[in-house]
Amino acid sequence: MNSLTLLALVKAVPHAKAVGDKQIAAFPVEVAAYRDNDPPMALQVTAWGNLAEEAGAGIKLGKHYVLTGRLRIEKNRPPELQISSFHAVTPLSAPGINIVSLVGRAGRDPEVRYFESGSMVANLSLAVNRMSRDEADWFNLEVWGKQAQVAADYVRKGSLLGITGSFKLEFWNDRSTGEERSKPVIRVDRLDLLGSKRDAEAGGGWGGPPSEEEVPF
């Protein structure tokens, strides 16, 4: 499972074009940052088939839309939202929509950090299989509070997980070049442990646990 729904501002008009025997429309959008002081997030959106023609005819520059689709993550490429639906809204009627739902396997054991304030965070990667081919999208997960403790206690490499959270981009300056860099991160609000304990330990089913070489983060 891989689903993202968010409120986005269209930054360029999409134009449908033929790619092989299919139509595709691609366009950039701007999404409000997870934190108020962060800059808006840029995201590339694509629509395929009949939806590409609908997007090309119906999506307007400078308007807000609620977009729903599949978030595609590839190493060394910006994140892309492949939409399955869209509808126009006003920002006040749909404030701050940013909901991600994923089901996949942990790519590694959680990395847990504790803070003097008493809070804790667990970071790990999640592999979500694509439906059309034997590949996976990889997501960086950031889990806080009680959910982080659950991850620390029960999640191991290969564990089957279901999560709900929010999409964000983390920005930092490269120490060597000084260039600004970013990576997509899912801030987890709910973490569900799926499958049996035996299945989690063995990584059984669903292609088995990923190897060290497969884990990109």
C-alpha cells in the first residue's frame, strides 16, 4: 500500500503528451511545509492515461487542488506523486491536508535517539513494493514519542509495518560543497505492527527481508 493525499498549489499548467501508447501530463506543485518556519516543498506530479488529458484540460495555474496518488521515491531523484485523482479546493476549505499511508517492510533495525527533554525518536527505512514490477520505493521514517518506543521494542529489519503520517522534505547544507540538499521523510503519526512475530523475525513472505545492498538510506 502506498497512498498520499495532500493540498497543493499548481506552479505550472500541465500539458498532456504521448509517451509510447499512453498519455502523460507532468507539472510542479508547491506544498506547505510540515513546520511553519520551513520553506514550501516542491513536488513533481504526473498523471497517466485519461487522467492526463483531464489534468491538462482542467488544472489551472495558481489554483489549489487536493491530489491523491502514489508517492514514488528513487535514489538521486526528486520525489514524484503519480496521481489517481484531483479536485479543486480553496485553502480554507481544506487546510493542511498531508496524509501518507504505507505498508511495507523495515529495511533495517530502528536507530533510536534519546533527548534530555525526555523525548525520543526512531529512524528507519521502509520498502514498499510497486504493483507493476518487482521493485520497491524506499521511504525514510521518523517516529517520535510512544510510537518510537514501540518501534525500538518490536521493529526489526524485515518487519511488516503499516504506517500513517505526513510527507515532508528535510533540508541541510552539504559540509563539503555548502550546497543545499534535501531528502523526503515520512513523519509517522501511527505505527502498526503487521504479521506474526515469527514472520517479522524471519522476514518471510512479501519477498523476504531486503539485503544490505538494497537499503539506500
